[in-house]
Amino acid sequence: MAAMHPTPAEVVPYLAVFTFVLVAALVFLLLLIISRVGGWSLLARRFSTSEAFYGQTWGWQSAQLRGWCNYNHCLTIGADEQHLYMAAQMILRFGHPSLLIPWHEIEVETGKCFFGFYDVAKMRVGLEERVTLRVYGAMVNRLRMAAGPGWPLYAIEQREGKIYS
């Protein structure tokens, strides 16, 4: 008796499920790698939070970790006088828990980029971790205003007479 081979119609559902599982596994793996290489997972060891953040927040923002790992238009960034808050959009949360970082754990250096057209804030996050985080444009002043006296450069900027609004 000859062996029965499955027909293409019988194979297609299994192939579709296998393809879906494979793609999902690759996406999750990629998210874990980005989290590790960019430094998010390192920061999450001390600064992850599952609590709601009640300070000012801005959705669909961009930031750069460690100088090359770009999170473009996929972050919610927030601030109050005590903390910097960062959360990835829901679809990218795997490997990226929300972060709540006290301002005293952050050193900030501000300047200009793109031929002086955009503000940039280069932050060294975590006194132990020292992960570089950059935010650009209007987000710099938004964070500065929301943090108020908590902003790491607040005293220096007040002495120099810089007023931001």
C-alpha cells in the first residue's frame, strides 16, 4: 500500500501557523537584542516601574540610546520635578519595561545640533550604569519645564539668566 502524502490544502494551515510563530519569535528576539544593546535592559534593573506616572507626558516621541540605538516615534516620555519617565509603545514593550529615573541619577549636557537648528540634551543616565540618552528639539525644553528645579542644570541655567518657556 502506498504512503498517503498530505495535499497542499492540508499543509497550508500548518505552514501559516508556523510562519506566524516564526515571525513573532524573531520580533521578540529582535526587541530583546535592541533592549540589551541600547542599554534599556541595564537601566530597567534599577529603574523599571509598573506604577502609573502622573507627571506631564508626551506620546510618540523619539530618543537615542548609546549613540546609535534610535527609538523613533515610539516612546512616551514624561517628567516631573523628581523623575524622568520613559515607556515604549505597547507593541514594543517586550524587553522594554517602563522606566522611572530620578533626576539625581542623571547628568545633562545641553547644546545645539543639525547646524544649530535643534536643541539636544545628552544625558548620562544612572550613576552606576552611565547609559547615554539623547533627546532632541522641543522635547528638551518640555522636559526642562516639566522638571523645573529637578532639572539637573536648573541652578546653572538660573545663574546664567537663561529663561525657557
